[in-house]
Amino acid sequence: MLLKIKKRLFLRFVVYILFSLKQIIVIRKSWWKVLSVVLLLYTFTAGFLIRVPHIGNLYGSIRNFFFHVPMWIAMMVLFTVSVIYAIKYLRNPTTDADIYSKEYAKTGIVFGVLGTISGSIWASYTWGEPWSNDPKQLLTVIALLIYAAYFILRNSIPDMDKSAKIGAVYNVFAYAISFPTIYILPRLVESLHPGGKGVEGNPALGGGNLDGVMATVFVPAFIGWTLLGIWITTLRIRFEQFKEKRLVNA
């Protein structure tokens, strides 16, 4: 009887060890997902609790800096990864490279829309209206429309191989246009956004105003939002690859 109890305890112990090892392996593979959740929880908590500098008429709305700006940076990171895979597809056409390129561009557009919405909310408090036809706002929407046209172009071509190849070429073009459209051209004209030429209107947050305390939230926010974008994209990629396998095996 005692021997049976010992065997059961030993088997339970072995099962527990194996389960623990499995969990450790899963966590090691998904550490960046855990990191994304932790950093975003920190951003949402510390972003509303830390001391923020008093700059012009920004007041408490300056806290949106931890959401609006990192979303834009994450968008450009996603677009960059997308164009890398587009170039990779042009050099060596594979289905996976096309799926990666397409899905990273999709998630980039989502973050661009979220950045536009959060920016409009911020503008309604600091500039008096959510949309003021500011050059930065207009050029940003143009850049997002250029990327939206990428998917319209792909869907308009029935041949999948030709659609992927033309889409990859257009992706490179869209990226080359979007970067100066969003980050360079607005700085050459008068704008309510920081960095605009000859701006003396409503105060805004520029790089020189990012003190050490805000940086402790901004940097984790940028990493957290970017990892979230990658996480969403990987889920989309797995779904598209599953659809592709079903199509091939049908």
C-alpha cells in the first residue's frame, strides 16, 4: 500500500516537473508578448500618475504624448518591416514573404488610424477643434491613403502572383513617399505641430521638453506599442498561412 502511494506521488511529481518545463518553454518563446503587456500596463498606469511639466496650454492633455506619439513611431516600424519583406519578395518570391509584407502594412495602417484619432482628441483640447487642416494632419492622411491604395491595388488584380509582385513594388513606393510626407514636409511649412517652420502659435511638445520623468514612460510606451503591433501581426500572419495551406490542400 505504501509502495503504491509512493509511486503515485512520484508520478505526480514527474507530471508537475514536465508541466513546469513546458510552461518555461512557452514563456521563453513568448517573453516579448509578456513584455508588451507589462510595458503597456506600466504606460497606462504611470502615464496618468507621474508628474508632467506645465507647457503652454497643454495642461493635463500632455499625457496623451505617451499614446499618440508612440503609436506613430510603432506605425513607421511596422511599415519598415513591411517594406523589408516586400524587397525580400522581389528578390526571392515566396508566399510567406508576401504575407508578412501585407500583414505588417495592415497593422501599420491600424496604428496610423489610432494615432490620427488620438491626435484629433488631443487637438480638440489644445487647439480648440479636432481638425484644423494643419499640414501635418493633411499630409498624414495622404500618407495613410497611399497605403490604403496598396490594398485596393492588390485586390483589383485577380492573378495572385502578379498581385503580390505589383503590390511589393507599390509598397516600396508607398514607404518612400510616406516618410517625407509625414516627417519632413510638415517641418518645411507653418504648422501647429512642433517643429513647423515659423511656428509661434499654440505651444506644443517638442523634443527639448521631454524631461527625464516623461522619458521613463515614453520609452517603455514606444517599445510596448511596437511589440503589440508585432504581436497582432503575427496572429494575422498565422491566420493567413492557415488559409493558404487550406487553399493548397483543397
